[in-house]
Amino acid sequence: MNITRRTILSSAAAGLASAMLAPRMAWAATEITLGDMRITTLSDGYLTQPADFMFAPMPQDELAAFLAERGMEREAPLLPECNLTLVRHEDRVILFDAGSGPGFMDSVGDLTNALAAVGVDPGDVTHVVFTHGHADHLWGVLDDFDDLVFANARHMMGREEHAFWADPATVDTIGEDRVPMAVGALRRLDALGDAMEVFADGEEILPGIAARASFGHTPGHMSFELRAGNAGVMVVGDAILNDHVAFAHPDWHFGADGDRALAAQSRAGLLDQLAHEQMTMIGFHLPNGGIGRVERQGEGFVFVPA
Ligand SMILES: [Zn+2]
């Protein structure tokens, strides 16, 4: 597998540099190849989340010791990157997730700039494949004027995930703090209309790309296994949410997961397979483009960046 990495200090990164004590490089594009697939991760920016959004349900004493060992502060806001995966394969231009678009957070919504940096116009995208329906993955399908960004693309989402967000009753059941998420998702699914189709777990949704259920973060969250002969790359989306706790303690419950026990089960299953098969993985919120491998360490795992 060949790996090239390009850093492009985008306007957003320049803004970030002035907003934080230490400037941070933005990985606008990290590229690997798999057979005749060209796989590029593109930065949409980064999220800003209160620490409790992740850490609140975890065993606090053990967590404190774990974070202290890594020089991390328990209360510091989390700033996870958002890395979309672009696959150019034969005549297809496939985007995994659509980013946040305008109006979710100021620090995200860079996708169209990142696409331009690798020479792709949104109109060139033939397929947009969703891991799940959260804002940082779905909302980027609409632009400032509520027009479809990927106007020529087929949009594809797992059947269970689509059913959840397309159900008008979800707004009433999802919990007060997530109502804007449900309203925003429903509006986008309405706008997509016939441009959206659904698929099932295990289906080969496109040549060399199979859907793999990894439910829990959301009711129908999907990962995707890209194959070329014996080599594979797993696009895990938000089934593995960070490069520290999620690997070392996959059984701990994450505040950001909808069904925490089910998400922990999915996470452990993926990590086990990725470590066993030494398969390359791409995580949406993992650092420096999100590409790496998984190795066992003690009772848990460790992320090995590419
Ligand atoms: Zn996410």
C-alpha cells in the first residue's frame, strides 16, 4: 500500500491557529491506494465538544488516571477532527459522508475547499454514502441556499438509519438536547427525496465496497469494508470515536453514543477484526487524517497512525 500525505494550510487552519495557543496543522488530504481504488481523506474541519459529551458515563477514577498518563485534562474541551473519505474507483467518485455544511459549527464546513484542493468539483461526485445521520456527517448535503451540494450523486444510507431519521416521531423520542439533530436530519432527507436510496447490512453497495453493521452510536450506523484481493480498508465512521479511550477501553461507555452498550459491542468487534486481520482503518474523528491500523496492547488496543 502506498501512502502520500499532503498538508494544506487552509483558511480554516489559519483561523484555528489564531484561535488557539499553539498553531495546529490541518491535514487537508491524506491518500492511500487499494488495488485500483484511490482513497483520500479530506478534512471538513473540527468539532468543539464539552469533555462530558464523551467522558460523563465512564468510570471516573480510572478515566482520571488514564488521561493523566497521557497528559490530557479531564475538563478540557474536545476538538475532534472530521475526516471524510473520498474513493476514486473506475468511473466512480464516492464520498463517505457529506460533512457538516454551513450553519452547524464555525469550525467545520470546509469540505468543498478540501475537495477543490484535490481537484474534485461537488458536481463530479457520483455517490455519497453515509455512515449515519448525525449533523457532522449529513448536513453538508445542503448549501447556504438549501440546494443539493452533490447534485449529480446517488445518496445511500443504511435502511435502519434512514428509517430512524426519516420518522417524524424521532423528534419526540430522541431527547431534548438532540431535537435540533433530528429536525436537521429530517429536513435534509426531505430535500434529498428520490436522490436517496437505502441498503442493508452485508450488501455490496458498490463494486468492492460492502456495508457492515456497526449499530449503537446511532440505531443504524454502518461501517464499510473496501476490498481489493486480500487487502482491505475499513471505513469505521463513528463506531470508533477517538484514538485513546476507544482503543484502550473499548468496553467503556461513551456519552456520544445513542445505545452505549450496543456501541461498545460494535466497537470491540471491529477492533478485534481490525487487529486480527491487520486491516487499514479510517476513522472519521481520528487525528491526522484518521488513517491507521489497530494493534493489541494489554487488555485493549492501540491506534497506530499510518
Ligand atoms: Zn461524527
